[in-house]
Amino acid sequence: MNFVNQVSSALNKLMEGEVGKSLVLSLSSNTTRGVSLMKSKSNQASPEGNMVGWNPDNMNGGIDVFNNTLRDPFIGLGHELAHIQDTWDKTRDDSIWFSYINDKGRLDTVPNNEKYATYYENMIRNEHNIPLRASYGIGPNEMWDRNSMIINYITDESLFYPETNNPIINRLKINNE
């Protein structure tokens, strides 16, 4: 399948849920701004809000509540599109959320804007009955990274966007019932 068809398929999959549909439609219907989607080795969104690099073969994502890191690539695209929305809404926070030592032994940082993108990622996961992402990073023994938790692992609620402050989405519960 060529890249255009892969993008189309991923966008259609996102639009099967209310949150994904709202995200895709709000970005695609903007008459003053646009975003380009380009094939990339890694998933990324430009801080200017005009480009998403996406790897349609990348099945690696953050660690979920069952300690798995595999995710469908459309989830990664939704995560990156949330970064674009965050930029367009002028709510993007690039200040440092946490620091860590990377694989090369160097200090690296993760910005606060990942909280917003992972929140949207979890809403998309939820509406597709996919286990929620538990933390941004992967901690010791390939488990959740306690320094970058994004949900309360007991209630599955967002640690950064509680429903009292964001009535658009109620609870981030996996719909297994």
C-alpha cells in the first residue's frame, strides 16, 4: 500500500470514533492553516504546527496498562495530530516536564506538550477499545515509568486533565463491559 493510501486508511480509522473524528475534522476544516503529512522514520509533529512526520509501519508506542508497547500506527498519527491541534489552539507548553538519561548516557528532556498529546492518544485508544497508555516513558524492567505516568492506574483517569476541568470527555475507561 502506498503512503497516500496508508494515510487515508489511518485517518478513516481515527474517524471511526468521536474524538478522532473531531480531531481530524477540526484540523482539515481549518481555512487559515494547513498541515502536511510526510513519511518519516519516526513519528513527530513540527512545533510550528504545519507538518507531521509519520511512519505507517511503526507499531511501537508508549507502554500501556498491560505493559505492552505495541500499538496500531493510526494511534501514533492521532498522537501527532493532537500536537498540531495543541499548537493551533495556542495551548502548547514546551517547558520541561521531566528529564532522564537516554540510551547514550546523556541527559534528555520531555516537554509538557506530551501530556496533551498522550491525553488525546488515550481518548482515541479508549474509543477503539485499545488499552490505555499508562506512562510516556518506559521505566526499569520494561515497566511503567513512574516519573512519566499519565493516568491513575487504579481509576484509568488522566492525571493532567481531570474531568472537572475538561468536561468534553468524561472518564478514560476501557469499554470492556
